[in-house]
Amino acid sequence: MTASRAVLDSRAMKAGLLIAAGLLCIVMCTGAWARHRSHSSGTPGEFDYYLLSLSWSPAYCLDAPGAAECNGPRRYGFIVHGLWPQYERGAPEHCNVHREVPEDVVRGVADFMPARNLVYHEWSAHGTCSGLEPADYFSLVRRAYASVVMPPQLTAPGAPVQMPTTAIAESFLRSNPRLPAQAMLVTCSSQGAPRLREVRVCFDRALAPRPCSADVVRGACRAPELIVPPIR
């Protein structure tokens, strides 16, 4: 190989590296911009309905055994993951509201939101979009949670239960006659044997049950049967 050919090959390699680095920067910067945009969207109080997400704590504790709710003296069944403002398509998040959750409010919701960090996160990500003050928002969360009757067979199972996904939904509908089938869905884990993850219920802004929008329904569990881990 001549010296001039070697110089040309070296220059071509450097040019290729510069182009690749530039493309990588574009991808990373675009991704960062998109993430920032998705996490700083919405105007407080401007949304269509609420989605109440009830998390099956025993399943969560299998994946995160070090979590606060998994190591205290009390063992939980369904706890509140969140009450999320929704659009008919999509949802606002992290609205431009800068208020801290008062300590008495954090302590006051510990019976159904036992992890302090969860309370802070849910306020930052979702509560700020409600248009409410923190105390009023978490009071609304309590009302939504209290309006859902937990099925007896899912109150305190002492051993793992395997049951059809439809049976879980039907048990909620039997325990909550005013709840239309279109207003709730069941979600499950996506890895390994499918486990019950959450039950989600849709409410209008006055907390009357209403049908969930199509993008929410797409998150429903497709597995025919689920394992319900026991409360320990």
C-alpha cells in the first residue's frame, strides 16, 4: 500500500467516525428531547377523566422485595398506585406545578399508599396535572379508592391462586354493581408466568365510573390465566 493510499484510507476512516458520532448525537439528543417533552406536558386541570390504578402489592414485592411496603409489620393486598388524569387519547404528566406534599398528607394516606416515595412521585407525575392542591388531590385519591369494593377472594389470600383473568374482572364487577365492564381492566406481568399486577378503574371528574378510552384498554392483560401471589 502506498503512503498516499494510506493517508486517504485514514482520512476516510476519520470522516466515517465523525459521521457516526454525529448521527449518534442526533439520536440521543432527539430521544432526550422527546423524554423531556413527554415528562413536562399538560396544563393543570385540563384533562378528560381519571384512571385509578390499584396495585396488587404481593406481586410487586416479589419483584422489589426491598420496597418499604414489603418490609413493615403490615402486609398489603391492593394499594393505590395512582389516580391519573387522562385525555381521551394520551395523558398529561409532570405539569408545571411546584408544590410540596405536606408531611401530614403523606402520613394521612399511608394506609393505602404506604411508600413515601410513591406519594411524592405520584404527586409530581400526576397530581400536578389535576389542578388541585396536594391535600385536595390526595383526598380525592382516598375517595376513589374507598369507592371500589375489593372482592372477598382477593382480600387476603393465604396461598397462591391461579384463576382466569376474566374471573378476576368478574369478581370486581360482582362486588361493584355500579361499575360497567368497560370501566375497568386487569393488567399482568409480562415476564415468566403471568401474575396479577393491577386493576384499573376509570372515573369521570366527579368520580362516577365511565368507560376507559381505547389507549388505556390496550394495556389490558391478554393472558387467559393469572397467578395471584398471596399476602404474607
